[in-house]
Amino acid sequence: MSHEPIKTGPAEEMSKVQAAELRRLPAEATDPKSVKVQKTTGQGVDIAWKDGHVSHYSFAWLRDACPCATCNEEREASGRRLGEATKPKPGALPMYKDPARPAEIVPVGRYAINFHWNDGHSSGIYSWEFLRRECPCESCRLSRAAQG
């Protein structure tokens, strides 16, 4: 008897879950060797992974890629891709918006990191697996595009 949870949901959502499962990475690819959060300079987060890969995430990308349910639903409704900035509403005047910066960075166990953003949002839990799977570097983007 299997102890895997039964996964149910709308067909489109289930196909996304299955696709993500096919993209599971080896343990050393999702285990950071070092994590450098450049909060004072505002440059973002640099992660050196145990498999030798190095990832850089700008704070803007991280905020726009927030993995919480609310942000996922908003992205799906607006058609935005992960890490893509929100689009202004048609006819709306452009407003100044402070650049995304974390007010606080908190480790979540040994598996994730959480940011308390300067816009007040703090519910996203960025797992190491999520960050590696969605690495914004050119080679990772090309690899994901090739996989479909």
C-alpha cells in the first residue's frame, strides 16, 4: 500500500502539479551551500548550491514570484508569469512604487526562507526546491523552455 497522498483538483491544476513533479531535482541541487542576502545594497539573494550551480534572485523578481496562494491566484487571473511584474491597469496613471525590499528575512526550518516585504506582504514561503526549480538564470530558463 502506498503512503503517497491522493492528489485531486481541476484537470488544469493537476497537470501543473504533475509537470512540477516531473521536474523534481536531485537533493544536492536543492540544498544550498551558502545563501547571501544583500539587504543593505538592495541587490537581492545569491545562492551557491551544493551541486555547483549559482543563482541570483533580485528582490523585485522574488516579490513578483511570491509562491503564496494569494499571489498565485492573482498571477493566474492576470496571466502573469512567475517573477513578472504586475501590469498597470489600462488607463491608470503611472504611480511611483518603492522598489521591493525585504524589511526582514526569516529562515523557515532548514527548507525555506521567508521575506517580510516593504509593502507589508509576508505570507510567501520560498522553499529551496522552489527557488532552484525557478532559478532565473539564462541556462535554467533555457532548460525549462526545452522541457515545455
